[in-house]
Amino acid sequence: MNSGGGVTTTLYRQPTTLSQSNGPSAIVSPSSRRPRKKERPQNQGATLLNASENEILYSLLGHDCISLAAGVVQLLRADPHNARVWTRAHVGVVSLVKDYPKRSYFLRLYEIFKNKFVWEQML
């Protein structure tokens, strides 16, 4: 405020907008600084399963987990006594899962007819 001879005047500065200035002092809205969050992908089931079987798979995934790809598999394990012999450990659906709460990707195996999760490998 300037005071001169009993008269008070106030100086106002008009805010700078992006179109008026190209410099770093330009006013930028907070929403334009943050990148937009990507939309979450839809669950992808196995093509060898019907719609109801894929729905069972999606229900077994858990909260905030998305199936990015899935397929019908047999999980084989090497015999601990003879490495040349393989035994079938499980038959089911393996899914590439994006687990949002854990911020990780997993290969997870489900036996959908028994409604259970049986194996996982973090990637």
C-alpha cells in the first residue's frame, strides 16, 4: 500500500496465465501437473474355459487383482530322488496376475473345480 497525502492506493497484479507467459513462473493448475491414472485392464480368462469357469477364476483372484492372461496347464515337479523323472503336481488354470495391493505380478495356479489356489511364483 502506498500512502501519499491522505490517499491510500492499493496496487494489484493480475495473475499470469499460461497463454501470457512461457516462463517457469506461469501458473499451472495442480491437476495438469499430475499424470492421469491409467484405467485398470479387464480380466482376461482362458480361451479353453467357458464363461462360468472363467468367472470362477476371477472370483478366486482376490480383491484388487486382475488376470492379464490365463491358460489350462499341468504343473510338473522333478522327483527329488531322480531328476530325470517328472511327476504331475497339479492340473488347473495358470494366470498372469497383477496384484495391486502388493504392487507385483505373479503366475498363480488355481484348481477351479475345487475352488482353490494351489501355487504361485512372483515375477
